[in-house]
Amino acid sequence: EGPGSWIGFRLEGTLSNRDAIGAEVRIVANGETQVAQVFAGSTSVHSGRTKNIHFGLGSNTSVEQVQVSWPSGCVEEFSPPVPGCYYPLLEGSGVSNNGNCAR
């Protein structure tokens, strides 16, 4: 049995802070929801934290939903990408769920 599937994101704020610190990413894969938050901290090689968001998907081979709640109050959905890569998510470029995403 090989390693499980995964997906990752690198967020960039436009209305929020550029590093998207405080943003929350929610994904749904095979009906299961996972949530992760972008934290402040060093991104050096010796740091324990990175600003990339990484989700393990196990045997799931697709993602049904990607939603980001930005610190600005903007809530957006992004097209479900294919697992196995890191994807950039830019605030204001997804589909707004609450109308607070105008740049």
C-alpha cells in the first residue's frame, strides 16, 4: 500500500494581510470535512511552522469543496483542484459567499 493522497495551498491576502495569517481553509473530500488555519511564525528551514496549508486525503482521489474564510471577513469558494499539488489561492479571486470580497 502506497502513501495517501494529499493537497496543499499557499494563501495570499489582498484585503487581508498579505501572508493571510488568520485565514481558515476548509476542504470537503469524500464527504469528510477538514479545517486548517494559517498561523504567524517563521518560515525558515529550522522553523516548526510553515504558511503553507497541507491536507492529507488518505485514499480520496478528489476534493469536492475548498472554502477560505479570510481575516477580512471575505468567505470564498475555489474550484476543487486535483490532489497531489500545492495551489496558490488569492483573496478576491474565488467565488464570494458573502459579498465582502471586493478589492
